Amino acid sequence: LLLVAYLTSRKSSDNETFFIANRNSKWYLVAFGMIGTSISGVTFISVPGTVNADGFSYFQFVLGNAVGYIVIATVLMPLYYRLQLTSIYTYLEQRFGFWSYKTGAFFFLVSRIVGSAFRLFLVAIVLQHFIFDAWHVPFWVTVAVSLLLIWTYTFRGGLKTIIVTDTIQTVFLVASVLLSIYFIARSMHLSLGGLVDTVVRSDYSRVFFLDHFLDDKRNFFKYFLGGVAVSVAMTGLDQDLMQKNLSCRNLGEAQKNMFSFTGIFVLVNIFFLSVGALLYIYAQAEHIALPARSDYIFPDIAFNHLGAVAAIVFILGLTAATFATTDSALTALTTSFCVDFLGMDKKQRKGGDQRKLERTRKVVHVVFSLVFLGVVIAFKYLVSEAVVKAIFTVASFTYGPLLGIFLFGILTRLRVRDKWVPIVCLLSPFICWALDANS
């Protein structure tokens, strides 16, 4: 990762390189690398863990995601490229005005800090529990060293570096999943055909849940429509993932990237669910006691039952997934703050002092790294397991106003009273929370 950072930033490390990779990224690298960004360390350990209780019902959500990605490629991307945006929230200023623009950028900052820091927190807990506690390494050191490494390879090249490092990290992530399947199959003496047959015939392979619309969270329509909305909001309206798409040379290449990414994304999630089914089948066959937390099923079997090589492969995959999510989040947060709140793109166009702007951007990057560290440590000491779901719910609520304001701007020609937009956007999550708490 450090070598890639050196090679990608040695010729140019200015703000244009950091923010938008000089709009010269190869679409196939972006497509493959986005898998690592979209599949976080939490997905890596949580999705296999859900199979025991919910079967393959999560795949309904993945199908909704796929439709959402097609909407992004055909509706949002043409808009972003037509306006030549660096930050996607600049659209809100052109469509509605100053306060709408700042509100959209603010909600992204809050959502991404909470969501990404919490993902890092959950993965750090797993690594701490299975590795670093035995070495008596304090939790804050684990997190600080991780963030220091990420800062080291991103602070110069930014997005240009991340396009390449995400590709490497995705290779490790996908290889880790495939090798985990291989290690389990070898332990159970199964061929490839026997492996597929075992998963398909198991009680875990049910995908579609079409009944009990009101009282079953696994219902197809809930999962599918939720998947569409979540992918549009948390990918199409998120500076993190859209920043990579906007770094392609033109709209056509960006759309090829998005369509390719969609196919790979669906396939990789099938692998994750298959790993989950195989883990539980293996645990039953070997009479392994299931851990209290479903998130621990994958690391527990990898570390304690499949051998040292499988444990190392698991660590590499989990670390790759975590770094891929966190490094792009730090870069996107830095970009959004510099462009949306410090107006760096406008200052550059007006011929501002480039060295001074670069120094400011580097300071912002350091500050967001420290913010991440503070938030993750706060989660460790202030958050109990009972509110884990609540924090993710809060993060999902904060994307709601972004989805609303963008759709209102794209689907209508109506104007708004710009100064009232922050109030509406602040009220929306509280109304959603009240509905959720009383339904």
C-alpha cells in the first residue's frame, strides 16, 4: 500500500489529484475497487452470521441494491457529469441555493463519520478479541495504528492512490472469501459439485420470503425496496463512492464501471452467503458450539478450527475490507469539507495559492483522521452492545433527507424557500425515529 502511494503520487499530489484523480481513472479499476469500498469489514463478518436465522433472505436486499445501482448509472451519473461536479452536493446549490447545499454536505459528513467510524469500531473489536488482547495491546493503539497507516498512504495521492489500493484490497477480500470456502470444503471432504449441492439442499438456502408483509422484516418487498433506496442514497448520493465514479474520463466509462460493479457485487454477496451456510453446516457436523454473537461465527471457526493458514487468510480479508472502506471515507470527508465548506475548487479556479490550498487540505485530512480516532474510542467506552443497532439506524436516518432533497430536485421543477431546507431536513430523521419507535 505504501509503495502504491509513492508510485501514484510522485509526479503529482495536488488537490486535483487528491479530489478527482485528474479525471483519468480506468473504469475497470474503479469497478473492481468499489467492491472493497462497498463491502465493509462489518459485511465481511456479519452477512455470513445472519444465515443461521434468516437464510439467504439478505440476497433480496442485494437484488434491490442492483436495481438501485442501475438507477444511479442512468439517472444520477448523467446529471453529475453534465455539471462537471467535484462534490456532488454542489448540485444542490445550483438547484435550490446556499442553505440546501450546505445542508446536504453537512448530512453527508455526519452520516459518513458515524457510519464509517462505527464499521471500523466493530471490526477493531473482533481483531482485538481474537488477536491483540493476547498480545496485551490496548484497544486505542489498535485503532490509532490502523488510522495512521491509512493516513500514511492516502495523504498525498488521495483518490488517485485509492483507486489502485482499493483494487488490491478487493483482490485480498475476494480471495479470502473463496479460500475460506475452499478450506471448509476440504475439511468436509467435499468437491465443488458436492459443495454447491450441500448449500442448495441445506435449510439455509431459502432466498425469497413473500408472506407476512407487516410482521416479518425479511419480507421480499421490504428488503427489495429498501435495497433500492439504500443503494441510491448511500452510494449515489454519497460523496465517497461517487467520487470514484466522477474520476473516470467520461460518462460512458463511468456507466460501464457501474454496470460491471453491479454484476461483481451480486456475485460476491452470493459467496458471502454461501460461506455463512457452510460455516453453520460445518459447525453442526463437527459439533462446534455456536458463539453467543453471530458476528463471531466466521472468525471463531477461521481461528480455532481451520488451521493457521485459514486464520491468516481471514485476517487479510477482514483487514482489506476495513481499510478499503475507511481510506475512501477519509478521502471523501476531506474532499467534501474542502470543496463544500472551504470552497477550494472555486479558489483554485480563481488562481489561488496552490501550495497554501494543498497545506490546508493536508491539515483537514489529519483532523478527520483524529475525529475518526476520537469517535471510535468513544464508541468503545460509551456504547453498549444494546445500542449497536440504534447507531446504524441513526446513520441510515441521516441519509433520508439527502435522498428526499435530491429526488425532489431531479423529479420536479418546483422551487423551495432555501432558508427553510435545513429545518425540514433536521425534522425528517426525528419524525422517522418517532414513527419507528411507535410502530
